[in-house]
Amino acid sequence: MGRWQPLRGDLPAEVARLVRELRQYVDRCEMNTMTVAAKTGYSRSSWLRYLNGRRLPPWAAVAELGRLAQADAQPLRVLWESAAHAWTGERPAEGTGPAPAPLRPAADARDPDVPDSARTGPTPAADRALPRGFRPPPAGVLAAVAACSLLAISLLVVLLLARPWDGWTSGTEADRPPAGAPSGAPAWPWPLHSAADRAAAGCRAAGCRGLDPYRERCDRDSVVVHRLRAYGRVLTLQYSPACRASWAEVDTAAATAGLRIATTGGDQQTATGGGAYTAMVASGPDAARATVVVRGRQLGVAQYDSWIDAVSGSV
């Protein structure tokens, strides 16, 4: 069983993507919330709210966790800005319960959970001395400026999200990403690859079953769906959007056993003894999981989950 609780159903998709990405960072670094709090300067209670989707984390907290996980800051920033916009502007459908309380994307300078060193928000107007004779603009002007700013941010986010997918629109209907991502793809953002990379793949979907991902050139556009580091090994679930196939890898393969990838439909591939990766299964990452046995423990990863279980009997 994974340690993460399911996210609530009315959470905006952009926020859910950010939370899942941050959860993977915590798993990748083999940390718990207490360790994350100590290393980032944000309280454990704050991280519990952030990682369970009950509150939008400020960018400073996201950036600190990304730094610990050695994540690329630019895609992470785009992912966070998308979540911030959805959190403040989107409301759940009627009958799904109350909307989450709007939160400012930047760290709140009056939030007791945010350390002084991480506070980047502006000082409230009541705390600042105003020049003599200064007259605040009318409320209507402030509302108009805020509306224009929100519209500009919305257009920028739409451009950032929509333009990278131009390379996919020239393919068949099955190649087009539904709701911002290819069918069966890992969490957004998705890495971009040219049409030549996709055409170079040696197989596709069911035709890849049981084949070597490297010989079929499926590794050229492969992405890491989820990764678990334990006992000096790194278990990875890989997916190729060009080949529409998944496989498992372990680094290093020495002293491991039973490296396997299995799907919810019952398909599975097992690496030969001492092998570092398996053959492929015709499955998206949402229906696949990778496992390997190290020192009497089974390490496992799925799209949004990872685990370490004791192994009884032989492998």
C-alpha cells in the first residue's frame, strides 16, 4: 500500500498534477514530511496540507522541494503557475461541495507556517507609511486593473500550455492529446519530441509486446513515470509515447531478482537473471507497475505509488 491518500475528486486537474509531482519528489528523495519540513523551512503541518491537496503551496516551497529532487525549475514553474491559476479561478461543478478557499500563489507574509526567510509577499498597506496627500485610486479602477492582470495571466498560461502540443496535432486522432496530454500519458508536463523521433520507433502498441525497448528504439522518447530509490538500487517505470509501451528498469541489476513489469490486464514481462530491464508490455503507465526483489524486499512503483514489502518464499 502507498503512503499517499487519494486526492479529493473536486480538486482542479492542474492542482492534482502539481501535488502528484511533489509527491514523486518526496519519494525520489526518500524523505518523509518531517524531513521535508527540516530541509525546506516550511512546517510539517504545511507540507501535509500541500501534499494532500488541501492548500496550494507557495512557489518558494515548491522551488525548495524541486531543488532537493534536482528537478528542472522551468517546467516546474509552469506547472505551479497553472495550478495557482486553477486554484484561484476555478470552481467545482454544482453539487460537488464547496470550492476550496482561494489562496495567493506567493508565500503569505502573515502565514504562521511560512518562515521569515521564505516570506516574499508584500507588506499589507496598513503597515506601510503612505506619502502625505496620497489618495488611493477608486475601487472601480483597482477592480479593472485586477481583471486585466488576471486576463493577461490567463492568456499567458493558455499559450504556455497549448503551443507545445502543435507537434501532436498533425497525427491521427489517437495521437492527439485529450485534455492536454496523450492518452495513457504520465502526469503533465509532457516532454516534447519531433515527428522524426516518433517515426523512428520500430514498433507500436501491441506490436511492442515482448520486444526489447532499446532495439526497437522506444527509449528515444521514453519518460520516467515513477522512480523509487532503496537499498542502493533505483527502480524505474518507463513509458514511450511513440511506441505506446512500458517497461521496467533497475540500476544496478547486481544482486537483484525478479525484475518484472505487469499490467492490470494480466500481461507481464520478466527480465532474465541479472537483467537491467524487461521487455515491453503494450500499456500506458496508468495500468502498469514495476517490481524487483532486493535483500528479501520487493520494491515496487506504479504511476502514482511506490512501496517496499517483505518477500516470503522464493521469487
